[in-house]
Amino acid sequence: MADIFDAYALADAWDEMFERPGEVRTAYEPVLAALQPIEPSELRFRADQMARAFTDRGVTYAFAGEERPWPLDLVPRILDALEWDLIQRGVSQRVRALEAYLADAYGHARAFEDGVVPWRLLLSSPHFHRAAHGVEPPGGVRIHVAGIDLVRDEAGDFRVLEDNVRVPSGVSYVIENRRAMTRIFPSLFAEQHVLPVDGYAQKLLAALRAAAPDGIEDPRVVVLTPGPSNAAYFEHALLARLMGVQLVEGHDLVCRNNRVWMRTTRGEVPVHVVYRRLDDDFLDPLHFRPDSVIGCPGIMSAAMAGNVTLANAVGNGIADDKLLYTYVPDLIRYYLGEEPILPNVESYRPDEPGQLEAVLDQIEQLVIKPVDGAGGQGIVIGPKADRDTIERTRKAVVADPRGFIAQRPVALSTSPTLAGEGMAPRHIDLRPFAVNDGNDVWVLPGGLTRVALQEGNLIVNSSQGGGSKDTWVLAEGPADSPAPVSAGDPLAVAPRQLGPDGTPTVVQEGAQQQ
């Protein structure tokens, strides 16, 4: 084994690279062989050089008030073909179910009438926008881009941690990570048959063009950004450049007669699809926050009139509310008549009778999450929290049960990560990105693997000091572990299927549940 792994000790979690001490998983054998000849100091030198190259190219992120080079670890995360088949089928299934839910919530509301989801969940959501009610997007697509966060648990099974269907970010780092790694380990990509990620921009552009209003033969697509001060501006600019479309700010657009126009040096030109990278509240001061200066007045009216498509659609936030997350397995059964391919993490709803008491009784052993939190903020990991934090959290949950969910702590899988001049296990997750063109949900091979750089930390978000790994999906090869199996979930209910007439029916008790 390489000297750099001499002191590597497996953590109390599933290790992505090693089955047991000194025994590497088959997919990682070429990576280990490539690392063996490299001295620890040389590996650190290469990491520092890569960081400087990222800084020079503007591949940075904001942390603690300063711009830092994007932290990419040199040990990739590898998924074999069978693992990836499971992931892409599960992500696609989840996106299709969430699409059906959004169409229902802003349409006929059958899931609420049938009691699959309570009305209070929808009506209490701050992301439910009446302006989106009744709007029929072209092709029925509201989730043009999704980022579904996955973790691998102690048994090696993949589970969904949360859904991101508003303005999911991070795909630019997937592209940049791959560019950097192909320069560092060029021969490995030929040996390993790693699936490419450079087709994302073309897939996204095709989906956006397919989302144009009816009757537009050559639609014009733009990327709407809040501006250079936004933490994800690098991504906005990169995607616009790769797609070959204009990057615009709110003041570059003007709305007249429910149509959107872009100001150019040659006059105004029509815009048909807006890939917007700002939140609903700031999109249109006439419909949402009147103090917004980064949106475009009237753009929502143009969308309601069917003259422009907003991607992702306004109001999608009701589908990535973390409380709605707990209902998604039931929504898959209800809308699709299928069993969930990727299970949730076992979760509790404090707003339901009986579950609040259950959460409070074991709050020291649970993870408490704000339903509208982002970037890892507000999460309290009970087993690692001090008494004062637990008591503050207990009071917050009692005061606002709708504002939180509780989950079983999951020992996220670990991966060898460069720490100083040696390797140490660090916890990771995975965000695959899906693109929906109305006919197919395509999942980018790999996605963004985020890594918690501090020892024992379970918060992987870059805004909390996390880093990343290049995610390699192998074109062929055996899986090291079986597909995930169903696990007991305190929220499991009888599955629903579609009857011959297309209406949902409840499967009798005793049927297999996920």
C-alpha cells in the first residue's frame, strides 16, 4: 500500500475505497496504483497548484466573507455501472413524481382531496404562489433542472437526503472538477472508461429550447443572474458561455404587452425562455417582493400569458420543502404506481399528532432540520450537540412544529481525503443533476460529491467549509454492494397504485412497502 495510506484508519461508516483495512474495492484499484508512486509532499504540491489554477480561472466560492479557490480533493469518488444504473433510475423516478405533484398542487389538487398530502402542508408553505396556479408550462415541465442529494448509509445503501428543484446549483463545479482531474490523472480516464460530463450544457440547452412557448421555431434562451456579487455567479457565466446564450441581469430585460425583450446594442430582441438563477421572491417586483432591484417587472405576467417560459418554474419551492420530502415515497406510489427505488432517510413530522412527542422524547438522538433551511444552516445533530443547543432546539420545535423535520442520524459514507500530507476518512454525499426535456429525465453521469473536510463533521456544504471530489461513473463493471433494500420508516403508509381508469387505488395491508 502507498505510504500515504499507511496511517489511514477506517471510520465507523461505509468506506467508499476500502472494504476493510488494506483491502481496496475493485473499482479503486487503478486509482490506488496511480497514487502509490507519488510522495505525500508531491501530492500536496499538486493540490496547491490546482488551487492556484482555480483562483486564476475564477473557480472560487465564498466562505467566511472571502473568495477561496474551489476545494477539490485529488482522490475521486467512483461509482460502478450497476450503482449508477440504480441512482439514475431512482433520481429520474423522483423527479417525475415531483413533477406530477407540482402539476397537481397548482391544478386539480387530487392528492390533497385523496388525503395523500394534507392541505395544511401546501397552504402553510411560503413557496406556494397563487400566481403560479393554473399556469400550464409547455410540455408540462416545471422542473427543468433538479439536484437530488443522496447519501450512502452504514450498510452501503443509497438514500435520498433532500430534493432541490428551485434553483439547484453546483453543476459548474462538476465540469471544472473533471477538467482538473483529466490533467492530473490523464491515463486513468482511458483505463477506467469514465463516462464524460461535458455534454451537460448541450442537454440543458436542448431542454430549455424544448420548453419554449408553442409556435416558436427558433427560441431565444437567456440565463438570468442576480449579478457578479452572487456566490454562484461563476456558474451562471459558465453555463451561459457553454450553451452559447446571453447572460443577462434584470435591467437587461424589459416587458411590454406580456412579452419579454432583451436590450442589445442593435435594439430590443424577443426572449422566449429564461433560465433564471434567482429566487421567486426577487424575480418580479410586481408580483413578489416590491423592493427587489434584481428582477424584471412584468416577467411573471408574461409567463402567465404563455409568452415566455421560466425555468425552473415559479412556485417549485413547495416540492423541495423538507416536510414534503417525507411524503415523496407516498407520492411515487400515488402518481406513478411504483415502489420508490431510492428510499428516504427515516424521518418524523413534528407537526403530526403523536410525532411531536416522539421527537421531543428522543431529540438528543435525532437530527433536527428547518424545513426551509439551505446550505446546512440551522441543522442540529443531536448526538453531537451540547445541552444548551438541545434545549434551544426543543423550544423552537415546540413553538413551530411545522418548521422542522427530524431524521435518524446517518453515518454518511467516507472517502480517503488529503488532510495535510496524509489520507484520512471524510464524510461525503452526492448531488446528481437531472435535466427534464418533457420526454425524458436525463441524469448527468456522476454529479457533485461534496466532502466534509473537518474530521467527524457531517455537514458537507461548501458554505460550511466543505470541499468536493470528482465523481467517476464507470461505463462497465460489477457492483461491490447489492442494491438498497427497504428499511423501516416511521412514516411508511400503504402504497398507492393506479387503477385501470387511471385513478389512484390503495394497496391492501400486507403488501410490500418501501
